Amino acid sequence: MNDGNKTPIPSHPLRWFPEFWELSHRRLRPQARLLGLSLVVGVIAGIGAIVFFAACQVVFHFTLDFIAGYHPSAPGGEPPLFDDTKDALRPLLLLIVPVVGGIISGFIVFSLAPEAEGHGTDAAIAAYHHHQGQIRPRVPLVKIVASALTIGTGGSGGREGPIAQIGAGFGSFLGKLLRLRPAERRILMAAGMGAGVAAIFRAPLAGALFAAEVLYRSPDFESEVIIPAGLASVMAYCTFGVAFGFAPLFSLSPEILKLLIFNDPLQLVSYTVLALFLVVLAMLYTRSFYGLTYLFHRLSVRPHFKPAIGAFLTGVIGVALYYLLGREQKVLAVLSFGYGALQDAMIVEPGSEGSLFLALVLFAIAVGKILTTGLTIGSGGSGGVFGPSMVIGGCAGGALGIVLHWLWPVLVPHPASFVIVGMAGFFAAAAKTPFSTLVIVSEMTGNYNLLLPTLWVCALAFLLSDEQSIYSSQVESRSRSPAHQGDYVREVLAGLKIEQFLTPDQQVSVLHPEDHLEIVIERLGSTPYTSLPVVDDTGRFLGMVSLEQVHFASRFPNLQQIVLAADLMRADVVPLRPGDQLDYALELFVENNLLELPVVDEAAERRVIGMVKRSDVSGTYLRHVHGMRERKEGHDEVVSKL
């Protein structure tokens, strides 16, 4: 017997399936297209990651390896595509090779797509908030080539920036191609950004969280992004994994993994020291980065040559540290990617001879990487800042871990734990992304035993850090984002539809493709509208002719007998339908850049049945806001009397 307060259950289990299908269909149908496109974006982001990874390996092998004899160690889960040349290191060539890469990269970027300079993730964030998710299609292609040249020849940068911009760029292109709403285009672009991170770092869950979290400096999440970004991240991870395997980026031996555990609350004392140390280092990182960027922008040199200057100074820092530390090659991790230094730091034997010298080397890498990243990216070089941040945080954490293990072994059983937690905590402070960073280092190392101390350090680092972020395009919160300025309008206009502006006797003045310019002028002059729809003989909507276009054509009297409405017509205008809600109508007015839009019927023929002014919708909004305020004031007055 059914309880009257509960939903009745079908009497036979076989009847559950039609109802289940109906509920699932009703839930998925509004999102089906967006979710399906997210899968496509994920595949493209994965392919882009494969191409970019291979391009970086090729450039590195034939420049730094073949010419300069630089053979850094690689992460355990990322074997190189080429064997080392085994040639001896030629340090002075490290001053020349990056300059050549900087010159070529600079001319490619500033000649073809200047917005491809710097770190691509920040450009994608800016496109989300300020440009309705639009990125020029050429930008990701330029970014691939320029970043491979910059990083492959020794510039300090990360791979995630270019890959994120590739995924975001394709999501933007797909949204524009299929004429998606700006909100959907933004989601697709953000999903592509997360998919790029998921592929290149082999971290699908972190990629999905990163796409939703990196948009804001506060703990705000873009919740509507997470599911599409999750699907895109899975596809990107699988696509990249088919080519290069599914092993975590860093590999740890079973012996070390046994020591990487949290089983003593007193260890939080040492992790608190780590968090404070990382906060100071992150402040140095963000301020030096944007300080160097400002200096390069003020430099009176053609922007094409600035990346070469930054590359030369990067090489100077690398070579100087190499000689200052007794020709220690590990310190050259301040150049290029530097991930091998993290792998070496994770497998160090604690308390062994020379471990304190290794701590000095790791700290030198961290400080040097801060400077070389600012010089490379701030000068206009192309690359990401996520990868260098991992190296800075991991090496700084490893250096502190070695020292604290030497002073107090009980609280730091193995310095590798500080390397892993340091990567997460540093980026949480620098980029204001505590949760995605928490997950990404766990996925990059294949080790989840340090989740608790990592959460502790990430939370402290985020809370104690200042407002300066390495991503300058982040906004404070959803309420401050231009992408969400219309949310209140949508709330007010919820449930109101275009059909309320239509009347049965409404007469619409229309044009036909063969109408001459003088007829167009006459029709526009006899209506209260600044644009008129163009229809065929059956009344099917073809496009719009605006007063601005007519005014331009009328400046040439000799053309009045030649120019037709078809010549002036905009065929890309998206019309309204009676069932469209008013918040969507406002988006169409902005997207079409018109003050009036035609209303077409729901049939496939799209016959024009009315016209609606933007001022009509705005007036309705104002009346509803005024009505809501009057009702609220009346309610408050009644409550005060009670």
C-alpha cells in the first residue's frame, strides 16, 4: 500500500523502465548537445596535447640536446621520444640556443597573433569573462608552434598553457560554428581548457576541477562547467594515454611509498611551516612575474625582439647557477620544463651524504625558476605558468623537507612528502586553486596517502596568501564576472516569453530580396523600426536590412537602381520565436547587434509573424523590478507592523 505522501511505485518492475527513460530523457535532453560536444572537444584537446608534446620533444632534441649537450633527467612516467646524444655539456651554448628560439617565437607570435604571447590559460580566462568565450581560431595554432620553440630551446614555461588554449580555442570555435548561446560557448571553452590540463598532466579529475575553479580568485566554483569539463577531461586523458601510456607523470618506488603516509597529528606542525614558507615564495613569484612583465612592456624595443632578450637573461641565470654550484647540472632545471628535478627530489635518500647540498640545489632551482619564468613569459615568450609553479613549489618543499628531516626526523619521515605537498601548496597560494591542485598532485604521483596534509597546506596557503594571483584575468567572484552580469535579469524575467508581445492583428512591414534601394528607404521611413526583415515569396525569413547599411548605400545616388535588398541583407541574424524566454531574447539582441528582431513561427519554414524591440524587453524588465520592489516594501511594512 502506498503512503499518500510518497510517489506511487509501479506495480510491476517492467513498468519502471519507461518511467526511468522518460525522466532520464527529460533531464539529459536540454544538455545533450553540450555534453556531446564536450566529448568532441576532449578528443581534440587530447590530440593537441599529443602534437604539442611531440613538437616539444623534437625541438628540445635538436637544439638543447644535439647542440648544447644538455640531457636533463625526465619524469619516471614520461620516457623521452629520443635517445640522448651523450655529448658533453657545452654551457656557453645555453646562452645562444634560447635566444634563437626567442627570436623565431617572437616573430611568429607578434606577426600572426599577438594575443598568443604569455601564458595561454590566462588568455582563456579572459575570454570566458570578457569576450563571451570567443578565441580567434589561429591563436591555438600559433601557440603550439611558438610555445614548442620557446620551451624546447630553454625558455622556462609549462605545457599546460598552450594545451589549455588549444582545447579552449577549439571549444570556442565549435560553439561559434554551431551558433551556440554565449553561455554554452563559454562552458565549452572552459571544458576544453580543463581537458588540456587533464591530458598533459594525466590528471582527468583535476582537469575538470581546474576548469571550474581557476576562473575566480575566491573559493567560487563555476558549477555548470564541472560535468562538461569532466567528460572532456576523460576523453582528453584517454586520447593522450593511447599514445603515451597511462602511467602517472612521476614514479615512486614501493619503498618510498611506504614512508609517504600521515600517521601522526604532530606532523601538521612541520606542514604548517611548509605552508608559511610557500606563501612567502608565492608572493615573490607573482610580484616578480608581473614586475618583469611591466618592465618588458615599458622597454622601447620592438615586441618581436623582447622574447629573445628574456631568453638570453634566462640562459645567463642558468649558466651562472651552474658555475656557482660547482658545475652541478641539476640546477639547469631552471631552463625549459624542469620536471626531472622533481623526480630526482622525490627519490633522494634522506640523511645521506650530500643531502644538505641537494637542499641548496633545490632551493636555487626554486628561486632561479621564479626569475627565469618571469623573464621568459613576461618578455612575451609563449608558455604556461602551471608547470614552472609545480617545479618551484616541489623543489622549495623538497629543500625545506631535507632540512627539517635533518633537524627533526620524526616530523618529516621522508622529504619526498614535502616535494609532493609543496607542489600543491605553492600553486594554491599563487593561483588561488586549492582543490584542483590538491587533486592534481595526487594524480600526477599516483599517491593518495598525503591527501590530509595536502589539504591542510593548500587551505592554509590559500587563506594566508594575498589577493595577487599568477592569473591576472581571474575575477573576485561570480557576482563580479561580466559573464554573469545578466543572472539577475534572468531571475527577474524567468517565465516571461516573447509571445506576450505578439498580437493577432500585428502587421509587419517586410522586404523582398529583389526590392531596390529606394523601396527599402521608403519602407524603413514608414515604420518605427531601424531594421526590417527580408522574406521570400512564401514569407520565410532570410535576413535583416538595417538603417545603418541603407544609409551607407544611399551616399552613392548612382547605385540606387542597382543595389537590392539582397545586397544589403545580413543573413547571419538569429530570429526570435514565440516560446523564447526574455532573458534569451536579450542575449540575441546583443549577439545580433540590432535594436529589433523578427519573430518567426515554430515551423521549419520560419515565417515572420511579428517584430519585437529591445526596448520592449527592457521595459518589461524594469516594470517587473519595480513591481518586485513595491511588493517587497509592502511586505516589509506589514512585517514591521506585526
